[in-house]
Amino acid sequence: MKRLTLLFLLFSQISFAQSNLAKEVIQEIEFQTDSIESVFKWIADNIRYDATKANHIEKAQTSERRSDHKSEELRAQKMLMDVLRKKKGVCEDYSILFNALVKELGYESFIIHGYTKKNNGILSRRVGHTWNAVKVNNKWMLYDPTWGAGSLNEKKRFVKKYSPIWYETIPSEMIKTHMPYDPIWQLQEPISYKDFEENTEFLVSDKSYNPEEAIADFFSKNEKDQLKSQLDRSVAQGKGVTSLTVWRKHIKERIEHLNHNNKVDDLKVANDKCKHATELFNKFVDAQNSNFKGEDHDLLLIKKNLEQAESEVNDALKTFNSINIKAPKNRRMLKKTSTSAQGLLTNIKLALTIVKKREDAESR
């Protein structure tokens, strides 16, 4: 019996780089009593709104696309680098920068995706908006660093004007112009998309609603369950503007991406088990070629190795057979891998038979 060399399927994985950009910016800020407000004002003073980029996004309807980069982390890092290098950006750039800086200061922070309307009730239907929530003294507060920095005039040119009303804006005021895609970030008893879009007068009911408790439950979940809960809450609110539909599609894509990564992890474990089983089988081959002579070729040890190998390959085959891959090329690769593992298992079973016969012969 020959030694085996088996090549098993390996799926590539993404590694995430870390950035020291936030630390570098923190050193530039002249902090006052309120450190978050100092960050908010620094961004308003140093970052201009990129009207050209905003116009391109609106025309291309790409405000919620995520296909340009391999991961959310890498995408956010690139945007952080760009906004600091260019000293200008759109709402998502502002929110990513604000989020990075307050997190560097030790605060819990979250980037909120949603859509807005003007004070006259006119909706922004196609292009979404982002703002921020930061946990301060055990309570989540709302911030919009983009609107806090200024606004566009009638000619769609940025007019720099600091607006403190968008610093720690109370939920009942924020909801008049800002609707999160995930209603949990209204930070009050949620109103519907329909009421927001139709400018319906609404009153917060007297029944108790604890946003901190709801958000704590959200953060206690793993990333996949967080995304599912966001999507479920959004769907429960009904239909909405175009940008809401795009956001939901993006959430579904991220869930599918995580499902893929889980498959990658499972396949890697199965692959490693098959490789180890191959090594154990090859020890049997070496022992058989030396007629089971020598300390390393003890019959009981070889039998134990083969039984372990058999168990590992069976586990791996369960994984290979349980995973459904859509891409035809990867599906063919997985089938080839499974067939290879099945061949290894056949050889291991044959080896166990040989070991048993030798045990019986030696016991006579």
C-alpha cells in the first residue's frame, strides 16, 4: 500500500488591517471640558462637505453600494483615510470619522444609516444619510456631524456654518427630520416609515420603552444575528423609500457573506482533519513497509492512529456533504474534495482490516 498525498479544498479568507489614523487626529484636537463636543467641533472646522461627490452619488444611486471593497472594515478604513487626506467628504465620511474618534476616546459608538427630510417635509428618497449614536453616562445620544458642519445652498454649494442643534439632539427632535432604517435607533418608541414620510402628527405613547435595554440586547448578539434583527425590525415597519430598499438588499448581502465565511471556517476545519488523517494513514504505510518492526511501528499504536483517522475523515465528510455552494466551479471543487476524502476513508478501512488480521495472527 502506497503513502497518500491528498490536496484538499481551501477557501481564501480576508485579514483586516488596523489603522492608527484616529490616534493621530486625536493629538491635533484641543480638548475642552466635553471631549465629544471637541471632536464634533473639530470635524465641523476641518472637514468640508464634498458637494461634487454627493452629486455623483445621487446621480449614480450608489450611496448604499458595498461591492467596491472586500469588507466593511476595509471599506471604512479607506474612507477614513480619504476624508482625512482630502479634508472633505459626504455624510458617511463624516460619520465614519466621528465614530473612529469617539471610539478612540473610549466611548461606545454606532453609525446610523437612514434617510432624511427637510423641515418643509420634502423627503430624500433615493439617497440615504448617516449620523451617529454615542453612549454617554449609560445613555445613548444622537449626533449628526454632517448637518452640524453646515449645509448646501440653492446652488448646491457647501456653506460652512456650525450648527450645535445637531450635537446631542434629543430623539423627539431628531425624528422630525431623520429616520433610521433600523427603528431601534430612533431611541424612543418607534414611529413607522409611513408616518415619517407622510408627515403625520404623532405622539409618543405613555407605555414604557427602554432604548438602552433594546440596544444592549442588540449588541449582545453576534454579527449575523445583529444583521438579522435589523432586517426583521425594518421589514416589520413596512415599505419605504428607494434608499430603504437598497439598504435592506445590502443587509441581506452581508448576511450571505457571513454565511459564506462560516462555510469557509467549517471547510478549513474539515480540510485540516483530512490532512491529519492522511498523516496518520501514512504512518501505517511506513509501519507496514517495515513489517511493523520498531518502536514507532507498534501495532496497537498504528491501530489507534487509524481509528482516529477514520473518525476525523467521517467528521470531514459530514461537513463536505452538509454545505451547499451555489457557484458551479466551487461546487465541482467541493465534490472533488469529498470524493478524495471518501477514497482516503476506503484506504483507512482497508488498513484497519490488515491490522486486525495481523493482530489475530499474533494472538494465535
